Amino acid sequence: LIPHDSIKVGTIGMSNHQRIETNVSLNDVVKIEIYPSESALSVALLNLGVSFKHKKTRDDHAKRVIGTKIIDLVKEHLCGLVLSLNQKFQIKYDNTFLFVHVQAMYDSKASKKGSTLIDENGLITSDTSIQLSPIDSSITIDGGDVIDGYPSIAATPSPIKNDISFDELGVGGLGNEFRELFRRAFA
């Protein structure tokens, strides 16, 4: 890795999206610790919510993604890493970016029928099965989204539609915050 000239030694540079998702401003100080991967439980099943980064209008064909290709990309980049429940990241799929949200992780020590939900951190291995769910209507996943024997955790659609204008309701400028609040409260 080669550090960027504008990033000071001992600091991390974040994109605008990363700052929004982590609720961090440009000059905030955040403590970062190394998490020992040896203490993380191995993940048997990883349930990921997926959506397009850019919410532009797409026809039905452009909304379709190949689930097995996304699973291969996730395994290629995340095998051997520790993920947290509710962690969000993005991956490059063809010529666009997808947002990925860790919705659930199941312990590999339990059987498929009696698997235990991991509520903190989990280690992704080459044996981890991955289940995909669309986060919103911007995406349609073909294949790779059903794992027999495991409970399905489908993404719950937000009770607030994307076309609602909070400006017209008199609470302008907070549309994204209200959508996120309602999504978390009712998911």
C-alpha cells in the first residue's frame, strides 16, 4: 500500500459515503483497535443485503445481478477477514458499485437446523455459505440467494417510500436520516 499525500501518518481517509455511514465528520477523532481474528467465531452462513450504490432509474434488465458472481466476489475479498453484524461495505460489480449490508451471521459450530445467530463479530472462511437479499427495489438478484436448511432473513422494505419528499412535509434536509431511522426501527 502506498499512502496518499493528503492523508497524515496515523490517520485514515474516508470517502463521503463512508463518513455518512459511520456518522463521522471530517475532523472527528475515532479510536480504532485491531481485532484479533483468532477470537472470532467462524461463520457458517452469512446473510447479506445488497443494493446499487447509485439509485438511478433502471430497466428490469439493468436491475438484475447474478448472485453467484456477487458471492464469488465477496469470498474473494473477505475470506479470512472478520465482519461485524450490521457492517456495511461496497464491492465493485461489473462497472458499478453495490452496497452490501451484513444482516446476519450464523455460527459454524451449530448444525444447520439449530444454528446460532452471531451477534458481534464473525470470521469469514472458504466454507462460509452466503445468502443474498435485495435491500430495496433497485436490484433483482438471480441465483445464489437460497441456502437450504438455514433460516431466511429477507430484507424488510422501509415503510417510507423513496419518492416521499420530506421538504413538502416541512422537515426538509432530513429525508435520508428519516428513511434510515424508520428502516432500522421497523426492520
